[in-house]
Amino acid sequence: MSSLSTTSTHDHASSVHLGYDPEEHPREVSRHYISASDDDLASMLNKVGLGSLQDLFSHLPKPQLFDGDLSLPEELSYKDAAEHLHQISRKTNLHSSFIGDLLPVWKVHPIVEQVSQLRPLSTSYTPYQPERSQGTLVTHWIYQCVLSALTGFEAINTSLYDRSAALFEAICCARRSRKRSGPVLLAQSLFNEDISFLNTHARGTDLEFEMAPLNPSSGRLDYAKIENLLTNQNTNISALVFPQVNALGILEEVDRLVDLARKWSIPSIAVIDPMLLATGGLKPPSEFGSHGADFIAGEAQHLAIPPSFGGPGLGLFGSRYHEEAKKDLRNTPGRYIGKAKDSQDRDCFVMVLSTREQHIRKEKATSNVCSNQAFLATVAGANLLAKGENGLKHGLSQALSSRKQASQWIGQREGIELAFPNSPAFNDLLLSVNQDPDTLIRRARECGIHMGVDVSSRIPQSDKNLIKLSFSDAQGEEEMAALKKFIFDFFPASSCTQDEIETPSHLLRSDPTNLPGFSHDELLNYYEQLANLNISPDDGCYPLGSCTMKYNPLLNDWAAGLAGFAQAHPQAPEEDVQGPLEVLYEIQEWFKSITGLAGVTTQPVAGAQGELVGLKLFQAYHHSRGEGHRNIVLIPKSAHGTNFATAATAGYGSGIVYLQANEKGMIDLADFRQKIEEHGSNLCGIMITNPNTSGIFETDFSIIAEEVHQAGGMVYMDGANMNAIAGIVDLSKLGVDAVHNNLHKTWTIPHGGGGPGDAIVAVSEPLVSFLPGRQIRKEEDGFFRSFVPENSIGTFHRNWGNFGHKVRAYSYLLRLGKKGVPRMSSVAVLSSRYLFEVLRFHYPTLPGQAGEIARMHEFILTLSDQDFERLEKAGVPKSQAIPQVGKLFLDFGFHAPTVAFPEVFGLMIEPTESYTKAELDRFAHAVIAIKDLVETFPQVVASAPHFTPIDRVDEVAANRNLCLSEKLSHLPSLPVNRIQPSVLLGLEIEEVKKRILQIHDLSE
Ligand SMILES: Cc1ncc(COP(=O)(O)O)c(C=O)c1O
């Protein structure tokens, strides 16, 4: 435990408690989190024949470079950064809260914090290499099983961004699967924020909505009117969407709604809260009506982490998968984990159903989602297992008993009453008050209570003053006493009491979930073993090209966990969340400076969602100019799958035009010009990754941008590779109109085994007034206030996006300062250029004719024709050669490079700036040893990897015999590392090679 004693910026001294000693982590305390010494840098520069870091960018057009410092502050020392973060977090006022509403708050078991500190789980990549990712895969399997037990649904994916996103995907899935194209019937009792998200996404597509009306005298849907509507339109409606607990906190008649939809063969989508489905809770959606709902969408963040100012969300999506209901699964979005066997018949897990996903199907994919909320799914599983059947049941009963108490107090007072005592409710309390709810909420705040939410506008046809309070296990005696005092102080005693109906049994769960129970120690030990099956960028080069697997500072996670950030509720009054708003404001301003662009939205929670924001902005902009006909999007063939899938999601599915690359791997200008000629008058825009997916800077970018602008189109830059140019290239001078910055790449956010990600989008001046969500301005007195831009396209997140990740990026940028950002990119490029210089004499490189063109932060290696032949003879077909060579990297303790993207026969390597020259040299040594093995002993490639806990996985069988969940009665048994990754990383490369050969009874 380390405590940094500092003098605070306030007038009293304070100390921050980090919970770790940064000095014990050399990467943590190195300047700008760059481990290489000055001597290392000089020696690497010497090797690549350059005199300075600036020379790395001498091939880029000069006018496109920043010519001065970024307007970021100077870098802070570790101690000062920690103190600064602590001080900002203390600007949050945390009151006794009954808000819940858009983001329910429940107690989180201490195991969540402990699992979050298991770095091989929290910092590892998406488990595309199952032999080295069983840790992550098992945690996601647990999530799928536990959520299946709660909901009764057999197929739960490993997460979407949040409830709104899950709902949107569920709607698209239902329509696709059932081949229906009419309007979707949306319950008016859904949250407005979800409806607004859906409207934002539907604009410009063929998705239309009709509203199923609310009955103002019951606070529930008007079932008779819905029945009439369906009777009149039954052939047309493509899905029915309704909540189990509605936005007023009242329970809907779920059986009736599902049966009604079924009567007209309309797929039903139930919006649920999984926490409320535990034993003692509400009826699981698999039991709604005679056959259960068809799909579920819900929010599950509160199953995993504290409110964290509303983000990122954990989108729960489920479909049925049993003998009579199988066909929907192939149309679902997102990632799934299935049971599998390795080549030695060991039980294991693997990602399945990927042929639906964007990286394979491009614009034909079922969704554009790539990074999801993987790590939240990991900790949600741990939290639910740690609480177990009894803990969850106890939590619900505490919530219900608190609600009952409050309801009784209210029943004895004058001027405050239950709004609909004859409508069933669960853990929410909807109150009607005899005064302005806003004033009452403000008064409660003065008494230290965030009383609830003014929901009067949720029943437009009524003039009742409505306040909704939400109860959970997070409110203890103290909070309840404060609430009671407030009610008793502000409302006089009444002579009559009010009765409320009991929640009818047909709305409640009848059978227990039978979740298993484990002791805290047993579970923690299990998750520690899981972590041991993964590897982390902490330990050494994690060379996944395009993914930027760099070191993720501990300081960032510490900061995101500070109470003033982690416990802040997104619907708390702005006066009480000035700390979080300050962080968002600073980030907003800093990213304007980093990109050189005029506006920023901090809402999107992944790169793919950032791309969608960009295209939706283009769409709105063209419409505003009466040019809504522009429907063509140009995308280079080598682009990431999300680019194509995003264009399809935005409504441009039939307008995608592929651009060819020239022999040097850059956009072919002649081909581009021909396509502009052909499509210019209908051009919506272009999406370009820069540096491109081959690690080469598109030096014609500004020419292309200018010609796109001349044709009336807009320019989207996929900023996944910003790690090469941040602080170096001014995107406004490149001609960029919108760009996303994946925080989980360049800006040191941990990958979490596949997410959550985050993607700040910056835009050019013409798009600023269209930005989604809320912007933040700093008023003269220093107060941070939010506002909606004038022509806003709507919303992509019902709260503030992934706020915790903004804190992490903010913490990182405090340590980098204005000098550190360009230095970080420079060292990332130098590390890559250095490795390229060493390895290009051992491997052919791609693109074939790119030769010695200066690579940026990553590069692509391949094998020679003779190597492919050798491997073929040894039993490895050419189509499998590159993925199999990738598996040999695992034997040396590394993760595999990115295989077969963007070049089918490529190994894409991105070292990042996080490693010393000695570490890069050892990695290079391993890559050369791998080439030696391919040349001399190609037979060892066929059976790679050799030292991981499992051998190659039979993915074909796993996909054929899909098993996506089972009843968890015990923790899945775990394979063991044949050699620990830490041991592998400590061995001489020749020793590893020798051990591989020994397995095959071979020697050099
Ligand atoms: C070039 C590129 N574009 C887009 C994406 C999608 O980003 P995200 O996974 O954050 O949605 C990625 C992710 O790897 C990428 O490498």
C-alpha cells in the first residue's frame, strides 16, 4: 500500500492512497510510460539511420504537421497527477440516492475490485487465440450461464454496448430473422432515452416505429388499444417491444403482451432488468405468456460495477436456442462463447458463430459491433457468483422491504401519495406530490438526499406531479432514516391511509434460479487461476497489429475507481457532479487540440460506434442542405470490417463502393478518381484509415479529401491508428471532417478481453452543431454546464458514454502533457521501424511492392513461396499457414500478431512505445527463431502451440454442436499451463526452440 503525501491545491494538506507502490512497477513510473531509455532510443534511431525522432515523419507532407505545441497542459509528476485527480473527484457531492432510473445502483461484491486487478484478465485482448485466452473465455462462459439462469434464455451474447444498443440490435435481429419489414411497435412506456437512441439510429434507414400508447389512468400500456392496433395492422408490424418494468416503475402485463404478439406471429422483444429476475423477483422472460418472449434486451452494468456517471453500460441481449427455436441465433449480433474440445480431447471454450460478424462478413454482417463490454461481462459473472442464490435473493428482499417502509411513511402523510396504487410495482415507487417536483427534489438535495427523478413528463396526457424513487440493497439504514426524516419534515401527517395492491403472483418468479454458491476465497482463487491462463501487455510485447496493445497505467484504474467518479450517478443534479463534468470538459477540449478539429463528442463507446456517429453526422449534414440523395460511401478494400458494417447500419448498405489499393498498399488515386467521376454527385463520403491498415501513411490523403469535398462529400478518418500520428499530424490540415479516437488503443485504456472500448469523435466546423448527446461549457464562474447542440442528430448513449474510460484517458494525458503526446507517437513509430529494419532481412514484407516505404507504427511480414510449400508438405495448407505460424508466437510467451488481416497471408506486428530495446530485441529474436523453425522444421508448425494450457481447438465441431450455456452447478474445470507464460518470457529464445524440438524428438 502506498500513500503519497502531498500538498493539495485546496488549503489543507491531504494524502492519496493508491493501494499499490508505483515504484514496484517500472513501466508505471517511466516518463510518458515509455520504458525505453534515451540510450535505447539513440541506438534504435541509429539502426534505422535517422538522427532524431522528428526525422521519423520526414516523409509526411510538411503542411499537414502541427507546427507548435498542442494546447495541453505541461505534464504532471506521478504524485501531482494523483493529487490532481483526487481533488477533482472530491468536487462530487455523493448524497443518499434513490435515483436509480436510467441506471439502477446495487451493491457490488468486493470480488469485482479484486478481479479487476488481475491484469492478464483486465488488459488482455479479445480471445481470438483460444489457446492463450481460456481465462477470458471461461469468464464469459460463466456470464452466459449465469444470465441464462436468471432470464431462462439459452443464448446470451457476451454483451453489447448498453441497453439502448441491445434494444436496437434486437429489433434489427428480429426483423431480419423473421423477414419482416413493417414498422416496429414500441411501447410508449419505454424510457424516452432508449426511444431517442432508436430514432437516432433509424433515421436514414428503412426502420420505422409506431407507438403503443400508455394509459394515463394506470401508468401502464393501454392493452385494449394495442390489441385494436394489431387487429387493424397485423400483417404489417415487424416487432413488438415492451418493458417488464416501465419508465414509471410500474409492471406491464408481460404475459398478455407476448401472447398478443404471438397471436399475430409478431416477434416480441422484452426489455428487462436481470437483477430483478433473481429468486424472489420478477418472472423470467422465458416464461412470459404461453411460450416466452422471443428476444430480450436489458441493462446489466449494475450487475458489474458502480454507476460510474452512467457508463459504459453493459448491454444484455438474448435469444432462444432450443429444439423448437433455433433459427434466430444465426441472425443475432455480437460475440458468443461455446463449449469446445482441443485436439487432445480436452474440454475448453472458444468464440463461436463468428461467420455472422463484421470481420468476416463486412457489410453483410448482422451488426457492426466489434469491441463490446467484455470486461464488464467478466466481472458481472464474478459478482453474481459471489453473491450467489442467497445473496441476490437477500438484495431483492432488502430493496422490497425498504420500498415498503417508504410506502408506509408516505401513506401516513398529506400532499404525497402513490400515483397509481392499483397498478402493480416492484422496487420503484411512483409518487404524486402536491407541489412542483423540481422544487421538492431541490429541497431534498439540501437535506443531503437525491430523492428521485421528476417523471411528470412521462405521462404527457396527465398534469400530475410525479416523482419516481428506486430502491435496492444500496440504501442502508442511514439512507432510509434520512428519507424518512425528509418526508416527515416536509409533509404533514394525514388522517387517512392509502392502500396499495400486492404485486400479483403471475408477474413474479415461481421457481428459484438455483444459482450455485461459492465462498469468496474459493472464487477469488479460481479467478486468479483464470488470469494465469492469459497474458498481459504488462509482461512483454503484445504485438497485435491495429490493436495497439500498450501498457495500461495503474494510475488510470485507480483514478477511475475514486468514489467521486465511480459512485456519481448520471442523473444527479449538475451542481453535485462538477468533478465528472470537469473531466469531460477537459477531455472534450484536449481532443480538439489533439486532432486539430473544431468539435468533439465523448459519447461513443467503441470505434465502430464512433464510425456510426460520423456517418450519421454526414447524413444529417447532407439532409440539412437538401442533399439527402447522397447515398454512396467510398471505402478502401483493405479497411477494417467495421467500416463496411457501419455504413450498412447507417443506411448505406447498397451504396458502398470499394476502393482499390495500388501496389504500394495505398489508395489507388486513378481508381479513386474514376469512382468520384462515377459517383461524385451522389457521394455521401469516404472512410479512410490513416495510417492505413498496412501501417503506411496515406500521403495523398489531403488530395483525396479535397476531391471528395469538391464533389460535395465528407471525409471520415478511422483513427484506430492514431498511435502513429497523435500530436504530429493536424487532422484539420488533412481535410478530415470526422475521426474516432479509440481510447482502448492509443489512449491506454485496457482492452478487457475485448472491451469496453471508447471512441471520442472529433469533427470539423460544419458538423459541430449536429453533434449527438450533450456538450459541456465552462461558465465564467467556473461552473460546468451541459447543453444540447442546436441541430443535434440525437443520442448514441443514454448517459455520458464510458465515463470511467474518460477518467483513464484524462489521467494518462495528465502524465503526458503537451510534450508527451508527440513523444509517445514518435517512440511507437521508432519501435516499429526498428523491428521492421531487423526483421525485413528475415521475412518477405507486405504489401509486396511497398519495399522500404517508411512504415509507421506497424508493419506486415509474410512467408516466402518456398516456406508455404514446405509447410504444405508438412501438412499445413496455405490457407492455414499464417494462423499456424501465429500460434508459434504463443510458444515463446507472446501473443500472436494480427493474422490474415488486412493481408490474407500477413502477420501484422505493432510493438507500441511501451517496451525497452532489450525487450524488442528479444521479441525480434523470437520472430527470427520462428522463421528458422518454418524453414528447417516445418512439421512443428502443424502442432503449434506446444506450451499453452490447451492444444489447437476444434472450432468446426464447436460451431456445429453449439453449446452456449448450461446449468452451472460447479465452476468449470481448468486446464493448466504446460509452461507458465512468465517462465517462457524468462527463457532464452534458443532454449524455447530446443524445447519445441524436443517435443518432436528433433534437434538442430
Ligand atoms: C482499423 C480499425 N477500425 C475500427 C475498429 C473498431 O473499433 P472498436 O473495436 O473499438 O469498435 C478497429 C478495431 O480493432 C480497427 O482496428
